[in-house]
Amino acid sequence: MRPRGPGDPGRGRAARLRAPPGRRADGAAGWPVSTGAESTRFRIQRLRYQDLPQVIAIERRAFPAPWSLAMFVLELSKTAGVCLGAWRSEEALAGYCICSRYDTIWHIMNISVDPVLHRRGVATAMLDDLFTRLPDPEAQFTLEVRQSNLPAIALYERYGFLIAGVRKRYYQDNGEDAYIMWRTAATLEGRLDDVPNAGPVQPTPGTVPPPGGRR
Ligand SMILES: CC(C)(COP(=O)(O)OP(=O)(O)OC[C@H]1O[C@@H](n2cnc3c(N)ncnc32)[C@H](O)[C@@H]1OP(=O)(O)O)[C@@H](O)C(=O)NCCC(=O)NCCS
């Protein structure tokens, strides 16, 4: 996922796959949410406008071409969207996840975690919460991810996303291609037959091959 917000190509469906035991957080309500081997605790709740300064601070450390404040404001203003934050204390934001609905398809527009809290289950807690909020088994989710972003690709594959296409030179900062990933009823069973416009994916020379040998 990443660049531009509005009008960006999409994301998809609801879920059955779960993070492994010990990494899951039901976080929809209240403390404590226990995740990760280091017993870090996170509370998941909807983002508010007053949270955006912390969101921007994480965003600027996470991405070479960060979203603007206006892009986040727009996403929070959408009634159909789900914008979640993960808190490690009453005040401190650990990460955020922006999910927008376009027609019938959910697009994961942005997910990012404070770099000092990587690999402690923050993203897992947010995605568990997101899919709990959107439990329709027919829901479809999609996103774009840099071909070089192996941590994110591994995260999405854990949730049943499969690579189903490539957007050439999607990222303006370095011209990198994006993988298009989908999570649908079929991808949760390892297939792509209900994914719109799915096709074979040839790795771009100089980048990584599709994880797991998937298309
Ligand atoms: C991708 C990102 C959101 C993951 O957040 P996180 O809170 O560290 O992820 P979690 O701790 O919940 O990890 C869940 C799983 O994702 C995969 N994963 C996460 N980071 C990984 C890494 N560095 N290397 C390999 N796999 C990784 C693993 O399967 C991991 O499970 P495990 O720790 O039990 O092996 C985080 O690295 C990040 O903010 N990156 C910068 C922003 C970004 O690239 N966002 C995605 C844009 S498409």
C-alpha cells in the first residue's frame, strides 16, 4: 500500500486466518491487550483527529514519501472507513492502520508502527481488530506494497493476502513497482479465482521474487 490516498487502487475482504497464538489481540475494547513475546500491551481504538500529530510523527519516520496531514484528515472524515490506532499507554501511540471502503472493496491504505516497537505484535493487534470489526466472510480486501518490503509482505501473507498483480513504477520516490495483494474467500484457501484481474506476476529484475513462489 502506500502513496496517494483518495482514488488509490484498492484493498479487500474479511478474514478467517488468524495470527498465531500469543500474537493475537482482540483489542476492540479496553485494556489490556497482550501481544508479543515481550508482553507488550496495546489498546486498539479508532483514531481521532487529535491523534494525528502522533500519527504524522510515526509516518515521517516510516516512509520516504510520507502522507500529508490533509491525507489523514480526509481518511478520518470518511464515514465508511476504519482508521485504527494502537496505544501502548493512555497517551502514546504505537501505530495506526487506515482502511477505506470503495464500492464493495476494502482498501488497506496505510499501516505503520513506531520503529522502536517493530516486531512486538502492534500490526498484528491492529489487523486482528480490523478483521474482527469487518467479519463478513465475503468481504474483499486489497492493498499495494513495495516489492522490496519483505516485512510487510510477510505480515499480509499471514493474514491470507496473496500477490495478484503488479503496478509498475507505482512509487514516485524511486520508481519501485508495487505488488497488488488481495484477501478474499479464495485467497484464504490459497487461490486467486475470485480476485478481480488477477494474473501471473513476474518478478521485476533486481527485486525480490513473489514470496512463497506465489503468483
Ligand atoms: C510492516 C509493519 C507494519 C509490521 O509491524 P509490526 O508491528 O512490526 O508487525 P508484527 O510485530 O505484528 O509482526 C507480525 C508478523 O509480520 C511479519 N514481520 C513483521 N516484521 C517483519 C520483519 N522485519 N521481517 C520478517 N517478517 C516480519 C512476521 O511474520 C511477524 O510475525 P512474527 O514476529 O511472529 O514472526 C512495520 O514493519 C512497519 O511499520 N514498517 C514500516 C511501514 C511499512 O512498511 N508499512 C507497510 C506499508 S505496505
